[in-house]
Amino acid sequence: MMTNNRLRAARVLLGLTQLQLAEKIGKKEIEVSRFETGRAEPDAEVKRRIAEVLQKPAFELFDV
């Protein structure tokens, strides 16, 4: 998997830390880190929640 710079950039643009995003989507901070570094891939429901919080369509954040 590749690093997800789009996800990280969208999070930072909204001024959210990994911890804050994790809390909003019901995950742990380490999981958000893994999503951003490409060590893990969120499932469809988590992608939807992340996109909702970051106010972006999922296709802009993830290779769907």
C-alpha cells in the first residue's frame, strides 16, 4: 500500500490531529496513522465516516 497523502492533507487542512479524527470516526489514533501511512486500509464504512468528517467525497481521499 502507498502512503495516503490526500487523507493526511485533508485532515491537516481542517486542523485536526490524528487523535481528533480517530475520536470522530470511532477508531484509535494508531489506526488513523496506519491509514495515512498505508499500513492498513479502512473498510468501506470507515472510509465513509472519514470522508464525512473531512468534508470530502471518499473518492478524493481513497483509491476506491
